[in-house]
Amino acid sequence: MITLEGYIADFMDIVSENPRMGPKHVSLMLAILYYFHHQGGSNPVTVFSAQLRDQAKIKSERIYYYVMRDLKDWGYIKLAPSFKPGVASLITLREIGSKE
């Protein structure tokens, strides 16, 4: 079971060691964790990309998708994007270090 406090601590430990991790990655991950917390710590998180971009202060859709892809490829999240207007995407937090 993922807890907010534990995930933030583990994630921030990795941030300091990962030279690829930039401020936009950290900001987007914190935005995902914000919605995770506000949805009662339920996994997956149901959220629209516009909400995440606003919370993370990422104006460009291109940059948002680039950073989201990195977080997915690096194993922090699983992403089930919705390409339908009015239907939120599902973002599942993965245990840090999990390979599933």
C-alpha cells in the first residue's frame, strides 16, 4: 500500500540522485500526489491533464506529455490516458523501484 508521506520521501531521495530529473518532473509528480491525496489516497488517480498542467505550472501541452512519458518510462507511474473530452485519465502510482 502506498502512503503519501512514504512516497514523497522515497521520490525526493531519488530526485537528488537522478540527473535526468528536472524541476518539471518534480512539479508534475507533486501535482499527481496532490490529486492522490485529495482523492483519499486511492490508486489510480482520476485526473484531467489540464488540471495537472495547472497544478504543476506547466503551460505547454508538449512539455507536459514529454515529462509524463518520462515519469511513466522511469517507472514512477502507470498511465491510462483518456483521449476523450470529459473523461479523465487514470494514473496509478507505482511502488518506487517496482518493475511491474
